[in-house]
Amino acid sequence: MSIEAKLKALKANLKSWSKNLRQKTVQDSALLTKQLEELDLKAEIGVLPESDFNLRCNLSKRLLELETKNIQDLQQKSRCRWALNGDENTAFFMGARNFTRKKCYM
């Protein structure tokens, strides 16, 4: 098997792993949100026992961690996209810079 074929297989495996991980994260986030809503409804009815209060704190921390990881992933993707494609003004500014360079050396 050539290196190119191995890299293509690795890329396919990484894509499926990443997709599964994102789906699991979304499911975990939905489950945590649902559990938090249930505890909030209990709290509206009456005072929460200490065990439920601690459970709510732990669920909130886990949900915050998931959201933080998601935000970090999106930031990394946007940086990669920007590094590859630049922004909308890159071509304009590069053209202006090159024009100025050519004008100075003439």
C-alpha cells in the first residue's frame, strides 16, 4: 500500500472519528441541558436538597466544559480557514502593496 493510499485512509478515519465525536458532544450537551432543566423545575417547586444542588453544580460545570471545547474548536477552524484563504481584503491590499513597490523601483 502506497503512502498516498495510507494518508487517504487515515484522513477518512479521522473524518469519521471527528463526526462521531461531534455527534456525541451534541448528545451529551442536550442530555446535560435536559437534566439541568429538570433540576430547575424541582427548584421552582421547592428547596433543592444538598445532593441535588451539588448535582446541578457538577452538571453546569460539565456543560460549560463542553461549550468551552466547542468554542475552542471553532476558533481553531476559523484560524486555519483564515490562514489558508486569507480574508476578503487580502487580495486588494497585496495588490496595492505590489503596485507601490513597482512604482518605487521605477
